Amino acid sequence: MKLSVKASVAAVLLSTFSSAYASQTFSLEKSEEFFELSKGYNISVKGIHTDSEVHDFNTRAVKVDNDSNVPFYRYLLEIEKDGEEWSKQIIVFSGVDNVIGLDALLFGQFLNTTDLDHLDEKHAYDFYRNLHDILPQEYKVFKGEYEKSLSDYLDYMEINADFEGYIKRTGAASDKINAALQAVEMPEPSSPEQLISRFIKAVNDKDEAWLLAQQLPSSSERGSGIYTRGLDVLYRYFDALGNPAEFDVVRQEESPSYIKTPHTYIIVELLNHTEQGKKIEMEFTFVDTFGGRYVGEYDITGVHFQ
């Protein structure tokens, strides 16, 4: 959907809506049991991208930085001993001390952050802490292997060497975890119309803090200066329009059902503005993720961003 505009705000919004977000630090600490079991192993931790910084995790604890403001993030534990190497995904949460042990290994084994991204931080972390209750029988088996030795556990949970055997060992646990995850209910977010009304009010009030908080947490930080300048232009434009607050919905579309992260596309016409005889429309894309509804993109007739 494209509106008649001098320049598209939408072209830069996905990158610039992240301007308020800075990097954050995750704390990772080995559990007492994992600390003892991992003695004699060489362990490091890194992000999931090829060029991610590698952190030595032969210590009791480590801090890692991430330039995203998502509530949970994937890392990889690289484990090596006597020429054998294992790579295990872990999911870490912001705002808590992440204890790395059997629960963290199991959780990362069965879930990716993309499985969780419909949950907010609290619901995702509560789900993680409930892992033992979700898998009462399977957990005992996994813990038995874990207590033999770290190598025994890692080999037992290995996928590549014996895929059919891996499915037999872990399939029931995987099914239970995913069924429990789908059963988690999140509160309904505000409707798109409510958010548009609040967005327009925030522009009229020049409430930059609220507007910045609507950005997608997973967006890039690129272009933060453009977005800040863009808000100033938008404020002046609404002032020139007489600060209209009312609108009519012109068009609304939902993303196809096969899209994992739901999107809602809405075009509204601003009413009671000073540009008599001119149709001024705003276009919004709302993205439902991390338990909330965020503005992924917007556009407006007549605004030129530089």
C-alpha cells in the first residue's frame, strides 16, 4: 500500500523506530552443578551470528552484550573436551541473572526465540521456570544422563549422529513443551484504532517518550537521527494542520494466516484539519510480537523527511 507523499516515512521507519534502544548486558552464571560437571571442559559463549564475539566461559560467570532490546535472546555454548566438540543453544532473558545448568540446556534444546516471540518477557521467563512441571517424567531421564557426566548428557541429546534415535529419546518432551507453550494466554493488546488515536494524541502533545516506546524492539538501531528529526517535522506538520485528533478508517487488512508474526495494515483519513479540500491520510503497520502490539511502519500525506 502506498500513499501519495513527497517522501515516504515508511521507507525509513523500520530502521529508525529503534532509535531509543541501546545495547543491553546479559549476565550468565553457571549453576553449582554445571560448574562442577564442566570442570575439564573448555567452554565459550557467543551470539548466533557467525561474526559474533566469543566470550570465555571457563569462569563461574560471564557478561555478554547485545545491541538489541528484545526481551530474550539466543546464544550458543561451545563445549570442547579431548577433541570432541558440542554446540548447544541457550536462551537468555534480560533483567535477570541467567543460571546456566540443565534447565537452560533443555530449554535451548527444544525451543528457539522465534517460538517464544509471541510472549512478553514475564510470560516467557515464567514458562522457562516451569519446565520441570511440564516434563515431570522426561526430566528425570534427562537429569539422569546429565548427572552421569556432561559428555553423557551432550551425546544423549545429540541430533546429527542418530536422528531417529534422537526423536525416540526426545520426541515426547518436545511435543509436551510445544503444547504447553501454545496454551499460554497473553492479555489482548490495545486495538489498532486505540493505538492510532493514542499515536495522534502523542504527536499533538509532542510526547516523544511514548512514541519511541511504540517501536519494534527487534528493529535495527540504524538511522536514529533520522527518526528524531522526523518526529520534529511531524510535530510541526500537525501544528500547521491545527492538531487534528479525529480520523476515519479508510482501509484495514490483516496479514495472511501463514505469517508467524501477525501484521495489521490500516489507512486512516485525518478529519477537521486546516487543509480544506485536501485529503490527508496516515498509514500504519502494526506488528504483534513480544506480547504487545508495536508500530512497525507509518506514513503520512504531505510530510517530507530528510
